[in-house]
Amino acid sequence: MRLEPARGRRRGARSSAITHAPCWPATSLSIAATFRVFYVFVVLEVDTRRILHWNVTAYPTAEWTAQQFRMVVSGEQPYRWVIHDRDTIYTEDVDRYTEDVDRTIGTLGLTVLKTPVRVPQANAHCERLIGTIRRECLDWVIPCSEQHLRRLLHEWVAHDNRGRPHSSLGPGIPEPVSERIPETSDRHNLPVGSRISVRSILGGLHQEYRLERAA
């Protein structure tokens, strides 16, 4: 699992991660371009590709970041490590921040590990998630306010978890919500008593197709 801290410096995406076996979640902090600068914090469960947690703030602080970790790590999951990068946000006049956040992570029973210098591949799942959010959501809409950004992300995250196929899952969906309908030997015809429903996401930017029982 990867977790990423939020910070007050307005720079590029920050990443950190929490790992354990067999599940590996990940977190990331990226910047959303609006009429103001907002930071988006996300936590991804790598094994299932499920987004466990996300939040938005205009002024990320050590206290805010530590609270995001507390909201994700309850102590009941077998997480073992937190991985974060070596961005200057952790080292340039922010010793107090690093100490506070890392101490909080330690109290949750996790060990902090740092990725190699300038190796985003070491946090590849978070980097991919940031790119997906931008390509499939924020590149197409300009949020007018923090509330607007939250509404957009709320809808997109639900779509990503419950309606968007992920090739790494087979393809599959992290949180299937549809009732499982028995498959038929004829792939060109719908099972008897079923239909395909369509749901528009983000005003028609994406579509969700589900096989469900006919009313």
C-alpha cells in the first residue's frame, strides 16, 4: 500500500507508500489546476486497485497529512511499511514536518522507507493513478472551487472503484456492485431475463455499462 503526504509547498506530485503482504495500498498527493491551487491526497490498494481514501485541501500541513494516515491505517490491517520519495518537501527547511509525520506513521506500527532519488518508478502505482485522474477527469473539467473539485472527484472515484474496468484485474472492477448473472455459452446474446444498463459519468465524459436483471 502506498501513502503520500501533503505539504504546503506548491510543487509537483508527492508520493509515499505503505506496503504489506498480500495487499499493497498506495497514496499520492497531486496538484489540481483550478482558479486556486488545491492538493489531492489519495490512497490506493494496489492488489485490488481500489481507492481507499481521498481528500482535498488548499493548505496541506503536517497535522493534516498525519490525520490522513490515521484515517487510513486503523491498526487492524497488516500493513508494514510506508514509502515516500526524497522530494525537497521532506528535507528543505521542513525537518519538523518530516519528524512529525514520520513519528505519526511510526505510532501506527509502520516503518518509513524512502524511494531512490528521482525514481518515480519506485512509486509506479501512485504515479499511474495520478496520471489516470488527470487524463480521465481533471484534464476535461476546470473546477471552479474546492466544493466543485470535491464533487468531481467523488463521482470519478466511485466510477473508478465500481464501474471502470482495470486491465490488471483481468480485466475486472475493484468493487463490483452488480449481481452476478450466470454466463451463457452464446456470447452474442444476453442471458434470458437480463439487460444492459448505461449510466453517464461526469456529464457524459464516461459511460458505465452493467449487465443486470430485467425488471
